[in-house]
Amino acid sequence: HSVQVQADADGRKDGRRDLQLPRIASHTGGDIRSMHAKLTAGQKDYPEMFFRYEYSLNRLIHRLAKPYMALLDGITMGGGAGISVHGSYRVATERTIFAMPETAIGLFPDIGATRFLSTVPGHVGMYLALTGARLRGADLLWTGLATHYVPSKRLPRLMEEITHAERVDHRTLNAALSLVSDDPGPSDLASHANDIDRCFSASSIEEILSRLKAEGTPWAEDTTQTLLRHSPTSLKVTFRQMREGKDL
């Protein structure tokens, strides 16, 4: 996916259509594949250009005064998270699968993840950054990474309410969302919040693994195996990134 946001970030709202609305239906690493192809073809400057554009776009979305709504109606990972979670409205559905899986590929959570993962309850942000755990709609709503939950079958009505509004502003969007939002039910992630806090509040990767071993539960064993499959260097870099970036 690529999204061209055609809006000023200076706070002006002088047009009828002031809403930016990307629909994140599938984001599964196409940017990484594209980068590999460009490098293989000898375009050595491509990564710097790509990341400069991507991160600038993330910053623009975060700073927009105009309403920006993202519909996370499918796989939303990595760059897909960057063009959604920085916006003012993040709508999850029952089809949402969200993750920051960078440590599994030798990278680190980028696209502003240090900021938004630090806003979730307790030490869940550290857990998500290190494990790349996949979240569903109820989990996103619980963490605050999603602002609303709307069943996918109601998205057409949401779009209709927005497109037929005389003016699209925050009041209009809140009214439209109130008509279609629903309760996603309990969050599986929330049910492990205490376990996560006990283990991922540790002062090192090694201590996290030690605490997980001491838990002796199926969840702890699965989490341990996930961490052991990931890049050790990426885990160390990400751990430091999250610790030092939490108070920025």
C-alpha cells in the first residue's frame, strides 16, 4: 500500500472534504519485497528514499489537524500500522489482524512504534514489540491502538454517513461512528495483562526469559518459543529502543 495524503498539516480546515480515509485491507510486507527487488536491481539509494518518504508520511498523519480515519479491515502490519495508528480515528473490525513483526525478520519496530506502543497499558508495549504478537479487534480497542470497533458489515453504512454529510469534521465522524460501533467482546490480550507485566517489566531479555520460565504456563512457554525464534540482535535493539524511548 501507499497513501498520498493531500492535506496541509498547519491546521487549516477550509474545504468540505477534510477527511483522509485509507482502508487498510491487507499489508503483508510488500514494502520489504519491493526494497529487496530494487536493491537486487542495483538501486542502492532506494532504501533511504523509501524510509524518508514513509517516516515523513507517518509524521504528517500524526500532526494533521484535519480528521484522518483508517479502517483496519484486514491484515495491518508494519507499514500498514504506520498509515493507520497515527491518525485521529482508527477503526478495527472482526477481520483485523494487527502486529509489529519486525524482530522476526532481523529489524526493529519502526514507523513511530516506540511512541504508540508506549501508550498501551502496563508493559504490554514491550511485549508486542519483542514478540510481534498478533492482535484482533477487541485487543486493539483495549490497548487504545484502535479508537472504535465496527463490524465489517456496517462499514458501508459508515461510509454512506460520511460521504453524504454536508461537511466532514470531528463532530460528523463521531456521530457516524456512534451509529455503527459495537462491543467486540473480551480481549484475549487483556486476559494476560498481569502475566505480561510480571515478565516483561524485567531489566533485560535474559531476565524476561527467566521470568517466563518461572511462570510455567502454556502461555509463557509459547511466548518463550516465539522469542527464541526471533533475531537475538533485534530483540536486544528493540528492548533498548522501547526502554529509552518510553519517556521521549
